[in-house]
Amino acid sequence: MYNAGLLLNLRSILRVAFVSLSVLCVPLPLYALEEDFRVDVSVQADKAAPQIIWETLKPVIRFQINNDKERTFIELAGKIQKKDVNLILNTVKVTRNPQGKFILRFDVNSPARTAQFESVDEKGSVHTFVLDIKFPQWDLYQRMLSADNLRTPWRISPGLSYTSLSYNQTFVHPISESNITAKLGLQYFITPSVWDIGFSGYYTLMNLTSTPSTLKLQFLGINGRVGYTLTPKLSRFKVRLMSGWYYLTTISTARIGFQNVGGPLLFPTFDYVISEQRSVGFYLKYAPMVGGVSSASLSNAEIAGGASYSFPLEPYLQTFHVNLDVSSLNLTVGAAAVQTTTFNLGIGTSF
């Protein structure tokens, strides 16, 4: 059996962590994935052209969504000393601060392009600056954009896990089990990278061991939820907050277990993109049970947390993930108090 003191500490830690992260998730530092992408810029002009001091000729790729329109661009920051010289970009005068600093923006829609702007002095002399812009990582950048935009708004995620659990119920002999659990998730993206709805469930598919051998339990859990992504598109950190409804029941040939309990669900997730197909993720879950229990209270709840690692597996053109979860469930059903601790180690995929 699992240590009760350890279980109590686990529940307390998860509850405090859930509240803290839920409050603080909005101001988490964001590191845009486009920070990994830079272009090479070369500038050519005639010898009589005014001198420009550039901050860098390896600017970072920027990504922006405005009125549902996506834009990939660079910002070139420079400084020109002569006050009697104006810079013209696309027939528009470029704004400079009192120190002569300015910023030029150029769209990047291909692996290579040219652009130009002009300088005009008070005598009317015009000089043309020609920019050669090369984006060596264009193909990789486009693949990441395509993955984030999704080829289809639907995502199906099947999986299997090894489950080890401890079940305690008033007037019933404590039960320890190891099982194979089947999992299935269905997700629909209402707005790519922002809003989605999802349904997921799990079911005890096979009992491997049970102590005592005469008492066996199967679990069926289903939840529906709405999710909102708090971080920008292509951010290396992904922070999502989900809320919905959770349903849980047990199946047994003996007079043990509980039936048809449920309640609201709070489910924040935190993901970090390592590379194009590799990422690590963490989640917390808090589900207070208000249906099927003796009384609605914070103590009648399931608290869970877990971590996952996603990776590509050759020769399959698919991303797989392994996950480790721990959960604690406490219920009062009629005159019986129920306490369950569960550990899961699983593997799954998404398509």
C-alpha cells in the first residue's frame, strides 16, 4: 500500500501548484520560436550615398497576425548622421528619432528576395540602396508554419498505458492492481493556435495483477472540455487553459467501487518546443466532484499531474509521445469513503 502521509503531501503540493500556476500563467515569459530564424542581408549603394550604420545585418524573422492575416517580416535598424538626408521606402518618408535612428520593415515571402529604398538630400540628390535578403532556413520555417496551421482541424490521439493503483474504501479490503489502460482523445481546433474543443476518455482494458485476487476494479473516465491558448502563434512555450466536465465510474462484479460521479474540470497545460517534432509537456488537473457524491466539497475531488515527451519515430511519418501521470481521488459516497492513488506510464500517437 502507498504511504498515506506521502499521499497527503502530494495532494497539498499539487493543489498549491495548480492555484499558483493558474494565477501566474498569463505573465509567463514568452520566447517566440521565430527567434531561432535569422536572415542574411547585404546592402549595396554607390560611393556617394550617405553612410548608414546598421545594428545588424542578420535580423531576426518576425511573425505577426493582424485581422487574421499572417505576416513574416524583418526589421532592419540603422542610424544615419546627416540631418539633411531623408530616407524613402515605398514612396513614404522613413521616421527617424533625434539621434538619427530608424527601422525599416521588409516582408519575407521566399527564400531569397531583393528590396530597395532611397535617400534624398536637400539638394535633391537621390541614392538607391539595394538589399539582397536570403533566408537559408525557409523550408524549415514553412514546415513549422504548416504544422501550426494544421492540415485538418481534427486530431485523434490513441494510446495505451501501464497503470498501477491503490484503492481503499470503507468496509472493503484494500486493493492493489496493475492494469493495461486504453486511452483515446478527440480534438477539434475552432481557431488554429487559439480555441479548441476536445473529448477524451480512458478504460481499464486488461487486469494484469490484483491483490486480493478476488476483488477487481475497472475504471471508465470521460471528459469534455474547451481550451484556450494563452501564448502567441509559434511561441516556443505553449500555455493552454482548459475547462469542462469530468465523468468517472467503476465496474466490478463485487459490491465495491462507485458509480457515476462527476464535476467541473480545470486543466492547464505547459509545453516547450525543443525542435520541429520534439517537445516536452506538463499538465495539472483539478476536478471537484459535485454529482454522485454525498456532498459537494473541495475534499471530494481528483487532483492529477503529469509530464510527456513527444518525438518522431522512423520510418513512420508520425509523432509519438510517452507520458507519466500520477493522480489522487478522494470521494465520500453514501457512508463509504473512497481513496485511490494511480500511477500511469504510457505511449501514444496523434494524427
